[in-house]
Amino acid sequence: MTDTSTSTAAPPDSADTQPGAVPIVDYLVLGDQPHLIAHECTKCSARYFDHRNACASCFGTEFTDVDVPTTGTLRTYTIVSFAAPGVPVPFVAGVIDCDGTHVRGNVINTDPTPENITLGMPLRLATYVVGTDDNGVEAIGFGFEPDTSGNGEAV
Ligand SMILES: [Zn+2]
């Protein structure tokens, strides 16, 4: 197996802190190292991305924000072939296990074909521009792309 990392289509590296960029979800933190934050229950450590008034597991009401690892493995996925008008298909909707925290996100920057997507494949967080409003403010979304930095063979 030779290293074929001659990527001619490198993703535009536009992540350097632009004042005119907003994340499309409030648990995505932009900046030099974009990452996700979760609300962690202080009693049972259950993690949530949306706002909760009480923990679904233990009914605790105190949460603390924690950083979610930006790398993980693909736990389950669906190749979506039909979507609302304007949504490019097919795409891969997955659940990524980021060191125990399950994150819903799309697998991006790879062909959405069964040959390319395997359960357990290493992934890393990646951001991209979803759209730009009339004022030039960019909306930034996130997905997970294949993490080839490990340099090791998958087992
Ligand atoms: Zn709890």
C-alpha cells in the first residue's frame, strides 16, 4: 500500500478566527482549534449537546461544559440518498464515538459510498462554510472527515 496523499483538492483553510463567522450550532466552538462542547451532568456525567433543564438519566439539574475530543470512530451510519430540496445527496449521516461521547454528524470529505465508509473508521472534526448571509457573515458547520494522521493500519 503506497501513500497516495496527493490531495489536489485540499480544503480551504479558512478557519483562522474571522470576525464574520458564526457556528450553526451553539455547541460548536470556532477559533484556532474548532471543537465541540457538551453539557455534562455533574452527578452522573451524562453528556448532552442541547440545552437540558434536567438530566434524563438521574434528574440532576447541574451541568458543566466540557470539551469533546475532536477525534473519534464511526459507530453507526446511514447513507442518505433523499433529502429536502437544496440538500446535496447522497451524504453520510453518522454517530461518532468521541472517546465515549456520541456525536451526531455527517462524514464529509470522502465519497459517500459503502466502499469508503466502514464502521470503526477513525474520524476527526472538520468545519466548513455552510453559507454566507447578506452581510458577509459565514455560517460554519461541522462534520467528521477520515483521520488519516494516525498512519497506522486499521485493525
Ligand atoms: Zn445525570
